[in-house]
Amino acid sequence: MKKLVKIVLAIVIIIAIPKLIQQVFFGKPSFQKELAKAASEINAGLPRKVDATTTLTSVTTGKGVWRVNYEMDKGSPIDRTKDDTYKAFALRQICGSDMKLYLEQKVTIEYHYTYEDASGKQELLIAIPPGSCG
């Protein structure tokens, strides 16, 4: 029994010490650095059509913000009278997925749409701040 405990303890030490050294000397990558890496990986495959009228053009990250940029095809304007509906939909999507982890890390998630209507180029920004999922 003592031999088994010593073996288990040795295995734990062998596994834990390198991780502890890495934490002490190198630190855990910041969540912001992880976001930047994820954005870079996503951007490598862009632009990409996500539906019949919407193109995902880029993902950017900055201090406390994860922004997803979309461009709507010409002739596909956004109905601005439905801004609250769009925000409610985005909130449900985020809070019902792993994206809520971003909010828990104090990161605001933004969806930025550019489109053209009779007035010219327009923008819609939907921002979901930390704490929005309740």
C-alpha cells in the first residue's frame, strides 16, 4: 500500500512540477493573447460567405473587445427598426453557447455590419457587454 502511494505521489510530482515551473517563470497566456491568436486563425480563412447575403470579413480583438465584422451584399440593407430584435437574438446566441465565456472574462462581444442603402454606406454595431447573460 505504501509503495502504491509513493508511486502515485511520484507521478503527481512529475506531472505537477513542470506545470508549476511554467506558471511561475512563463505565466499562463493572458486571455487577451488567446483571443488574438483565435482571431488570427479565423482571419486566415476569410473572407467567407456565411449565408446568401452576408460575408464574414474579419475578426478583431482589442482591450476587452471581440469584434466580428460582416459585410452585407448590395441590395441587402438592414431594417434598422429591428435593432432591438437583432440584439436580443445575438444575446440568446451568445448566452446559449461557449461565447458566454468571453463575457465571463470581461470581454465585450461586438457584431459590426456594414451595408449600403439608398443613403449610402451604413453601419450597425451590436454590442453585448460582460454581465449580459445574467
